[in-house]
Amino acid sequence: MSATSPVAVVLDEDAIVAAHEQDTNAWWLYSTEVLDHLRVPYDVVPHDRAAARVAAGGIAVYAREGRVVTATGEWAFDPGIWERIVSIQQGIPVETDGVPAPDGSAPVDDGLLKCDDGIVLSYADDRALPPGEAGADGAFPHVYPPPAAAPIFHQGTADRLRLSFLDVLFDAAAAAGVTLPWLYYWPAGVPAVAHMSHDSDGNVSEQALSGLRVFDEAGVKVTWCHCYPGGYAPEVVEEIAARGHEQALHYNAMGDADIASWGWPQLRAQYAWAQALTGRENIVSNKNHYTRWEGWDDFFLWSEKVGIRIDQSRGPSKQGNVGFPFGSCHLSFPMAGAGERNRLIDVLELPLHTQDLAWASHASIRDVILEEVLALHGVAHFLFHSAHLHTKPYVAQACREVAVEARRRGMQWWTSEQLNDWERSRRGVRLSVEPGAGSGELRIAVSAREAMKATGVLVAVPGLAADASVSVADGAATCAVVTRHGRRLLELAADLPEGTSQFTVVVGTKVSA
């Protein structure tokens, strides 16, 4: 960020070095990923320079100590928040079967290592039944389709922890009279987005054609994950691309074929297989078959190495693990372990929320997921298999209905590749706000690494009234007062060219007629 950024982040380099020398994680380094996702402008500064930044009217965030300091006071937050966020999102290292839910709804002890063996959230404290559902009478019968709703991880716990820190930061800024800009997650006016993926388990071409028909009826372009070995008939693979779906990999480590096992050489070989199958050189997205997982950061590091840009493996394999088992509906870069100095790995995480509504999960969870994603302005991810769309009309109907329900809430359906491209473009945007020459004027500078359409620059203006008059005095944009994450903000909506754009906004008091 620029040297004039309003926020100075103190990471404490000596403490980082000490942690890594002991092969332990410097969790507070993840604070920069939280800020980077929001695009709040900041600098990382040494401890001995933070006081000067505060004296000059800025904000100092002591990430390891859990303090936010301004010239007007000090605010505290839990310094363990960073470990909690990362642990929820990435789980614990998967080395053995996880502990199943006591009610029988999540029998993860199945002898197959997978993402939800590493869940750190509590089956007792972090789940709830969908509204209006009575649940099972006695132990939950984990059969397909489920005869009753299982408890669902109903909240984006990690996302809400991020917001708890950001609340402290923005409260401190407001008290100090500091105007903070950030970049909205999606195009201006879009409350949240949805994503639909498809896994090609079995590679039956007739089933794939049924899937294509259902996705056409739903009006959704999906990310189509191809599973080794075999593959559809060439004309079916071509038709998937012709209808606008994204061709992706469904890495198979289930031990049912020669290279279908866990390891870097196997991933590299299957990536090459997917390239040959689809005729696409750059396979952007992947989801692991059966959500297979071992270790902690290994697969992300392999994905980075092979060229996968976004992974969507981290989600539920059991009915009692649906919803937000990894606490998020936002795109993020995962943290590597201490051996990699806790750097951010250049592979986006796209959380998975449920599979095959009405078959692998109870239909009642749909709206729980959609409403929480809407509240958090995130992305809802629904997975379907053409094997079920072909043989079970009620699953096909559930697919069509979730498409309608998401749109009814204002959500747009994006492929994984679209999500990847948008988020990486966002990460190339830099923001700054300064007072203008006139009363109520704000000069907003937006630097974009590449052109973006319909971006929403959000500005937390201290004391902004709900009925404030706002207008654009200079620059091709529109502006309005909006509410995001419970905060009243000025939103500047504009198409951004590559390079730097300047805007002048005037904020005043609305005069009654």
C-alpha cells in the first residue's frame, strides 16, 4: 500500500522469527489477508514507527497484541482471533479419521481421509436445525435421501470473526474522524453471488447429457469437474464447453486407478490428463473427489505448483456437516505452515456448502445457506452430480429451484473461473481518500491493475447520515448511501479502466422540501 495509507499494521518481525525458529505458526500474519480481502489501504510498519503514524492522524493495528490505537484512544480485540479464523477455515492437519458427531449425523470415521476429518467447529455448539424442522427422533439415520433434517453449521463463523475485528477497526476510525475506504466484494448493487459445480463421478455420457439439460433449464453455467480415469465421449466434453460451462479437474485420490492416489506426482498427472481431455491448457479450478484431503497445506502447495488457481474442495462429505463447516462463504488465500514462513499460498479457497440437495442433504438447508451468504455478502456453493440429476427427478427439481431462489434474492450465478478472475482483479485495486477543497468534498483515487466493470468503492465517512445528500462532482460514477455489514457507507459505483481514476464526491445534509 502507499506511504499515505491511513492504517499502519505492526506485525512484530522479531516475534515472527522466533515463532518460525520454533516451527510454530505466527498466526497474526493472517491479519494482512483479512485487510487485503477488504482492500482497506494499509502499510506494514516496524513497531518503532507506529507511534509516529498515530501522531500524524493514522491508525495503528498491533496484530499480535490485539490492539487498535488512534490519537483519540485504544481499542482491544482478541489477539487469538487470527489462529481461530485460520483454524476454522483450514481445519487441523488430517492424519486420521475425524471424530463423528455424537448424534450419528456425521459419520466421518469411514476410513477415508477427507476435509471434514479436520473440522474444528463443534457439533454441539456450532450447529442448529433448519427453522421449522424437528430433526430425527433419536439417533440420526445417515441414509440417502435423509428422512429428516440434520443439524447444519448455520453460520459463517470465520467470516463473522473477521467482521468482529473489522468492527473494532472501523469504530476506532470513526471515533478518530478517519475516513476509511474499502472495495465491495462484488459488482455494485449485487448483494451476494452463487456458484454451482458439477462432479463427473462415473463419467457416464448419458448422465452428463441429462445434467446439461437440467443446467440449461436452471439457466446456470457450472464449473464441471472431470474425474480420472476415463472421461466422457469427446463430443460430450465438447458440448460442455459449447454451452458455456467451465472445464475443471476433479482430482481423484480414492485408490481406484493407477494414478488415483494422494500425492504431487498423481495430481500433476491428472492435471495433464484433464488438459488432454478438455483441450484446455489452463485448468483454473479443482475440487477433490470425495473431498479427499491429507495433511494441512500440502495440497494447496501442490495446486500452486501445478497451476490451479482456485480450489473448491473444502466442504462436507456427510449430512451433518453441511452448511459452513469451515466457517466461510468468502474467497480467501490460505496460509502455509511455519516451514513456508506462513506465507499466503497463491490458490484461492472457494468454500463448498452442500451436495445434491434433496438426496445427499435435506432440502430445508437451502434457505439457511442462502440467507447466511446474503447476510455476509459472500458466495453460496451448491454441488450437483449428473448421476443424481439423471436418475432422481427430485434432485433435478431441487437444482432448478435453488437457481430460482438465489436469483430471487438478487444473487448472480458465477463459475469458479469467474470468481477467481474477479477476486484477483479486486486484489489489484488500491484506494485512497483525501478531503477536497470544498465543504463536504472527498477526493477518491482508485488505481486498478486491470479494467473492471461496475465496481463499488465503499467509504466509511464518520458521521454519515442516512439522509445525507451525496453527489459526484468529478468523474464518471454514481454514488449513494448504502448499508453493508450493518454500517452506513457511501458507495461510489464506477467502471474502472486500467490505471488510476480520480473522483470527487460531495457529502452534504439533505434539505427538506
